[in-house]
Amino acid sequence: MSGPAGVRLARTSDVDDVADVQIRAWRAAYGDLLPAQVADMLDPSDIALEWGRALLMPGAHRLLVATDDSGRVVGAASVGPSADPDARGAGEIELFVVDPDHRGQGHGSRLLNACVDLLAQSGHVDALTWIPLADEPRRAFMLSAGWGPDGAYRDLSVFDDEVIREVRLGTRIVDDVSPEAAPPDS
């Protein structure tokens, strides 16, 4: 398959590629943050299996893939309703990764736009995402796209006593906030 680079809903045949991109992106972005034991435990077959299960029973969540001109998966993002109790009705970008070898080519921008479009089509007025404070490149990318911190932080325990602090970024994705455009209850 070939054609212009783009974004589409993931298929079950994409799960191995999504897992590979996810691991490569995480190791590039968080290699210094993750203890070696955690980085070594990232198993592509386990991650692919989980994505396969998620695609078979997606509920309100969707997995998107960014593809290059040859149709190869070079990025992935998952979206759905936010589980944060203080962000009721907001949509969330839960995973957002682009292969390190394919950054700076527009794949991240296309993927982000597709995430926002999908969340808006699902009835969400606001969108949010969590980003490790140490992930300066991704945070700068999101800020340049009009997202901003909303004051929320959380600490994720990743291994034994290791903790990663995350900041929540958000943005309004729908201008019409009439009663007809009210977000769904989550």
C-alpha cells in the first residue's frame, strides 16, 4: 500500500507495528527517566497483544495510526473519554507517540489533528493529555499547538521507589458550547 502520508483508525494487522513504534518512542523519550529494569521489560509481543484486545473491544476508545508515504506505521495515538474526576466530559489523548526516526516530518501534527477531530466528533468540548515533566520536546510540541497546563499534576510510580511527575495539558476543541454541544457524561 502506498500513497500520501496520513492518519487512519488502526486495524488489528497494525498492532505489531504500533507496539514497535511505542517502544522505540518511549525508549527515546524516557530512556533517562525509566530504570533499566523497566525499559528491559517492554515486550513488543505483550504490548501488541494488549492493543489487539483493545481493538477487538474498543468501547469509547479509539487507536489511530500515522503512516508515511509507503503506508508504514510511524506513529500512534489512543483517545477516549477522560477518567479524571475533575475533567468530567473531556476527551483525553492517552497515548501519543511518533517513531524517533520520523519526527519533524508532520506526522505528529497530522496525528494530533486527527485526535482532536475524533474527540470533537465524539461530543467532547475539551481535550487533555498527561505528559511527563521531563518530556520537554513533547510538551513544547503541544504548547506550540495551543495546548496549555491546567494546573493538574500527578505522580506515577514506575518501579519500586521510582516516580515520574506528569503535568496535564488541555485545550478547548469545540467553539460551540451550546446545550446541544454539551459533552457526554463519562
